[in-house]
Amino acid sequence: MLCRSGISCLGLMAESERTEAPSCSTLTTRQLQQNLRAQKKRERPVRLLFEIPTTRITEHVLSKYVVYDIVVMRSGSFDSRRVSVERRYSDFSRLHHDLLGEFGDELEEVVLPPKLLSGNFCAEVILKRRLALQDYLARLYATRCARHAPRFARFFTEPEQKRAHALLRAGKFTLAAQQLQTVLELEEKLLPWQHPTLSVPTLAALAVCHRDLEEAEPAFAAAQKAMPAARRYGLKQYQAALLELLVDLGYQLGRPTATLQHELTLLRDAERGAVVTRSLKEIVVQNFT
């Protein structure tokens, strides 16, 4: 195609593109260095970091013990969510015992600080123990078998899951949802090293809490977020119950539900007689009893 001047318009366009997109050879050394730093930042591997910044002493009628506040962070990307859990030395001891029973010699270089028979509540001893346990978690995480073990994830989430489900069964849905949100944030930090289905029970419980609080939008969002893993890994009971909830909430919110309804019908037809159909709330209530 020719312009009025007789010069090819395609040629002009090609020339324009060449001038607008300079090659690497036209970049300055400073620009190249900036590009390289940006690329390295994008490729920086994500790791978990553990910090135990504070402790407190708890006393009951027949017991006294130190509680360690464990902050879990992700490196390699900006992590603004400060999520923490509290654990006792006995919790660390159970974790170590379980992992040793599963992996044995693979953890021979990961040493748990020994139990103390006296001086447990001395400020200097507590400081040393706090730093030692922080180092223990770092060494445990550095061992591949440990960081991929479901028991490792449960150390950070199981007590909170149990509390959340107890609150849910008691009808305290607001408090349960708050606790479950903390669990979900921890699970999302752990997910690169854990099975993708890890957060499905948490998201299902969140959906139930929001549904009972008549908060349709967050209930729909939680159920929708749980669906990909439920589909991919064949969690049939969760899949059917989540779909049923999504269809119901979709009608309320004016969302298109035909595809969800079709998927639910196909699933029910395929599993007819093989799986007892239960509501999502029935499934959630039976978890973590």
C-alpha cells in the first residue's frame, strides 16, 4: 500500500516500530543493570521465615508454662500480613517426636532444644530458649521432607482450626470466621510446600460462617475459591456441597448459575448411590471434632 508520496505505509510503520522499541544494544549500562536487578527480584525464590519475638508466662491452678509467639512470614516477595500463633514447648516436642517417627535419620541434624528441669522461668533462660526454638524451626524448614510433611503444616494451624470449629458448632459464627481467616492466611503461606487441598476445609468453613451470618458475598467468594482444588483432586463430597451452596447463593446475588447447576447435576448423576449427599455445613461440623 502506497501513501500519496509514493512511499510504502507498511515501511513507515515498520520503521516507526523499530525506533519505538530499542534493542538491548541501545540501552545504557545503567538501564541494563536495572533490568537485571528487576529480573533477579522477580526470580527470587519464596521461602518461609520464622520469628519468635515475644514470650509470656501463663499460670493456671496446677500448671505454669511459657508461651512462644511465632510469626510466620514469606520472603522473596513483599509480605505485609503479620500472622502469628502461640505454642508451648510441649507443642514443639510433639512435632519433633512425630517427624522423627516418620523420617528418622533424615532429621538427625535437626536438634530440638532439650527440656529443662529447672530455671524455665528465668528471663535469661527464656531468651535463650526463644532463640533456640526460632533456629529449630528454620532448620526444620530447611529440611525438604519436614517442610513438605502435613504434620509440619498442622503444627501452625491445627489448634486454631479446632478452636474455630468449636466456635462454629456453638453458633458463634463471627468469632469462628475471625479465627478461620487467621488459619487461611497461614495456610496460604504454607501452600507452596503443602498439598493444594490444604485450605479447602478452611474455605468451606468460612463459607458456612458467612452464610449463617447472611453475608452472601463473602460466603460465595470463599466457596468459589475452594472449588478449583476440590475439582482437580476429586474431593467429591466437598465439590457437590460447594456447588450446591454456590448455586443457592448465586441466585441470591443475581449471578449466572446455569454452568454451576449443570456441573452439580453431572456430579450427582455420576455418583448416585456411591456417595451420601450432605450439605456443606454438615461436612464442616464433623471436621476437627
